[in-house]
Amino acid sequence: MEHFKSVRVLKNDLEKKSLVLLGHLGDPSQNAILRLEKEPFPAEKELPENASELYFENDVFHRYHAQFSQASVNTVDAELIYPASQKHIQKYSKVNYGIHHETPELYEKVTRKYIESIPVEDIRWLYNVLEGLAEVDRFIYQDRDEAIGYSLRMDYGFDPKSLHLMQRS
């Protein structure tokens, strides 16, 4: 990771406190993606020792830039994807979202055909998770019933206030 050279920002998510950079590790012909995300704050009552500087004040509101001495407060999760394909670049680039209502008919005509068109080697990672070959420590619950089975697991953006379901059918 220390040899990563940034070329451009793919996504900067202020709400999730994450940054995704496109770059390389010395050879510009081999793309690399570096994803940085602020780790959650530790659940401690005492504020660690810090150096702070007031930068905004309005009535009862005061904002500071603060640096804490405790490493767990300043930790960033870093994920390096190398070599990164065009699919990786597209996946980690900023996306404009919309809401779509999917009916069973649309699922059969559009969604299912799309899913079945994806080469297995492109989603091998997903099958590894669903078959219990990878990320086993992230499973909270599994029902292996072939008809209605599902898996409840934490994703890597896990927020203890929410859980994500991944259905296995």
C-alpha cells in the first residue's frame, strides 16, 4: 500500500466517511483501487487525550478540529484491490441512485436473465460466501433449507445498528 500512487478520486462519501481512489503501484498500466473508510469510534465514556482547535463558533454551536492520542480513535480501514479490472473501477465509482419497483414478472424477464448472464468466475466470491467457503466468521445465522433457506451475515460496512440479509436459494 505504501507504493500506491493516486490518479483520481472514484468516490468520496462524506456520510460514510469513505474515500475510493484509482491509482497504481508503480506500473500505470496496472490499475489499483484504494478504499479508505473511517473505523467506528470506540464505545468508551472517557474522551481520549486530544489536541483541538476551534474553527467555527455560532451562538451555542462550536466546531473543532481534533486529533486524539489514542490510535483506535484515528484508525482507518484500508482495502487495496490489485490488479483492478474495469468492473472493479465501475463498482467503486460514484453511482447515481434511483428507486425501481420490481414485480415478479420484471424479475423473471430482466433481473433473473441478467444474474444468469454473469459468468460464474466473476461472482465466484459470492458463491464462496454462500457455500461457507469464505467469510464464515461474518455469518450470524444460516438456514440451509433448499427452498426457503437464507443467510444472515455482517457485511464489511457493518453498522451494529443495522444488519444485511443475503438470501440463498
